[in-house]
Amino acid sequence: MSRTSNTVKNIKFALAGQMLGILISLVSRKVFVMFLSAEYLGLNGLFSNILSMLALAELGVGAAIVYSLYKPIAEENFSEIKSIMRLYKTIYTTVGVFILVAGCALTPFLQFFIRDMPDIPNIRLIYLIYVVNSATSYFFTYKRSLIIANQKWHIVTTYHYGLFFILNVAQMVVLWLTSNFIFYLLLQAANTLLENILLSRKANRLYPFLRETDVPPLPCEIKAEIKRNVFAMVFHKVGGVIVFSTDNILISKLVGLTAVGIYSNYMMIRQALNTVTGLVFQSVSASFGNLNAQNSNKRTLEIFHIINFVGAWIFGFCSICLIVLINPFISLWLGNGYLFSTSIVLWFSLAFYVSGMRTACLTVREVMGLFWYDRYKPMFEVSINLIASVILGRKFGVAGILAGTVISTMTTCFWVEPLVLYRYGLHAPVRTFFVRYGIYTLITVLAGAVTIVLCKFTPPFGIMEFGAKLAVCAVVPNAIFTVCYFRTSEFKHLLSIAMDMIRKR
């Protein structure tokens, strides 16, 4: 199959799976708040963030090794693939054991992360189940990366969302019958292990050479390249985890655990959007890696501009929808007691936008293996984020913590990441990127302003309000984007792909 066909197939499966995942997650969360308090939601977000910090032990090895797979896959060098996969297995098993041991060692210090310890029974046992689930995610999972690097993301999607649906149904039944959070978590841990085992077996069937025992030593030059990339990825991993995994911890310390529970509902929606959009870019990444291994800089630059254009459209549209729809939706879904103020929603949506607009650069950077050149950038990002979030969080609460994240992104990632990509990967002037970024942002602001004004004329309450605003959000931003972009080469390229797909049907 061609790269385009693989990409389209992966995206279709990804979107279908995520739509199913979002629907079952919304129902599952509704059942959750019916039988358990908001403090349990807070624990879920807090413990997940603590374990994300421990996941620093992974050190970005996954991204560095997947990059090393693109070339031998394109050349069908099975001997080298086997050597890389053996290294991958060893590292991930070690990481899983480390997280298990280190996570258990943190158990006596849980009160340090919580402003007011809630009256929840067996809180340390609950935490230990989270530790086991996190550690388990590293066992048997390395082979899924080979499936993804081979442009077969749709296989991973099918397994993941099929099991995810079954898990959520089982968890809802358990809550309905027992209201027991521990049983709920045990099902989650079992599902993680089962998914990894099933995908490992699928990889063995797809690539029988993985079961061969004659694995040659990894060539020195490949090992040196992986070590160099892993060293660089340590900084990126540390920065990413601290910036994106400390919000719940800071909210817990500066505001309270109940606020973490409310925030977790907003983050659930944001993470669903991140997963949908991330699957689109992940579906593209393997095909772009194959292209990068075989084609010229000019073609690579053209495809990046298309990917970046898609990102601007998607994240602009989703940000507008978040501003307009998230509070009406949560009000219908969980009730007015789970709502944040308009100012928090605005900062929340802005944080989503500036983070999302990095996705194209980050995707292509990983595919091209450009980890080394901006390795120190995360240290500045982390420092600015923590200082700004703590100072602003003390004064403005959740809104201040979110503002700190936006500030750190715009003062570091916004300009460093595209500069590195264009200079060392695309070999083109970076000013093109910033001009496009400015145009995309201005058009998004225009579309958002028009949408917000029109939504003021919708019904003020209930399902009619949400439905009317949803219709406005679905039509107005996309209509404005189409009018503004239809003459661009990126729009024409995507339109031609869509027309080809329609004709083939």
C-alpha cells in the first residue's frame, strides 16, 4: 500500500476508535460520579500525575528507538530490527521494574502531595494499584512500536479501543453493584496487561523473525546513535513530564483536592481531543518517516507544510469549541457543581491551542530524529513553568496555574522547536513558519469571535442551548477557514486526496 493509503487507513481507524472511546468514557464518568465523590476523581488525577513523574525513568527511549527502526524497516533489514527490538525489550523491562519499586517506595509520603488528606479508606492500597498498573504498561509493550513504525497503527487502534470498551462496561457494572473503587482499579490494571500481551502475540504473527533466537549484536554506529538520541531525549522527557504532569499536583497543593476532581473532568475532555488529534499525527508519522528516508528535502518541506496546516485547522477549530461548548456540556453531563469560571475556561482553551500548535513540529522532529539540537530547551521551559505557575497559582488559583503553562510554552517552545526543525531537518528559512503561525492564529481568533457572538443568540439553558451552540461551532469556524484557505496549496492537496477517496468508492 502507498504511504497515503496507509495514512488514510490509520486515521479512519483511529477516529472511529476514539469516537467509540469518547462515548463510552463519558457514560463511564457519569456512572463514576453517581457512585463515588469528586475526591475520588481528584485521587485519579493526582496519582496519575505522580506516576507520570516516575515515568521519567523511560527517558524518551521509545521515541529514540522508533526513529532507529524507520531505516531498517524501509530496507527490510530484519537482522538489525531484531537487534533493536531486543535492546528495546531490555530497557522497557528495566523501566517497568524501576517504576514498581520506586512507586512503592513513595507510599509513606503521599500526604506531601495532598493539601487536605481526604477521608477515603485504603488510600495507600489504591495508590499501589496505580503503581502496578503504571509498571505493567511497560511489560510486553515494546513490540507495538514495531507495528506502528510499519505504518499499521490501525491494528493497535483496534486492539486498544476494543478492550477499552469492554473495560469501561465492566467497570460500570462493578461500580453499579459494589461502589468499590479498588475493584474498579483492579480491572484497569488487568486490562493494561492483557492489551500488551495480545499486541505482543499479534506482532509475533506479523513478524515471525521476532521469535528467532539468533539475534546479532547491535552495530556500534546504531548503538551510538541511539545513545546520543536517548541522552537528548532525557531533557525532553523531563521537560514534558514536569510541565504537563504537575498541574494536578499544584492544584492539589494550592487549591485543594476537590478542585483537582473538577479539573480532571475538563482534562478528560481535553485528553480525548488530544488523543483524537494525536492519533491523526501518529498515523501520519510512520509514513513521513518512510518519506524522509527516501525523498528530497523539497518534498519533505511540502509535506510538513501540509501537516502543519492540518494542525492549525484542527486545533483552531477545537479551541473555539472548547471555549463555547465545554461548560454547557459539563453542565448537562455532570451538573453545575462541576463547572469552572469563564476565565479558567479561556486559559484552559488557550493552553490547549498553544500546546496543539506544537504538534506538527514535534511529530516531524521525532520522525527526523532531531532530539539533540534543542536538548536544553526543556530545562528553561520547566523553570519558567514552575515559577510562573506557583506565583500566579497562589494569587489566581487554577487560572494562574494554567497561565503559567501558557507563558512557559510561548517563551521557549514557540520559537525554539520550529527553529531547530527548519535549520537542521527541513533546511529552509524558519520565518515561513512564523508567518504561517501568525496568519493561522489571526484567522482562528476571527473565527472564534464570530462564533462566540453568534452563540449569544442561541437559547440560554439546557439541551437546546448546547445543541444550538454545537451547530454554530460545527458550521461557522469551518466555513470561515474554508473561505480563508481554499486558495492555498495545502488545502488543494488535501481536497485532491479527499476527491480520490470518494472516486475509489
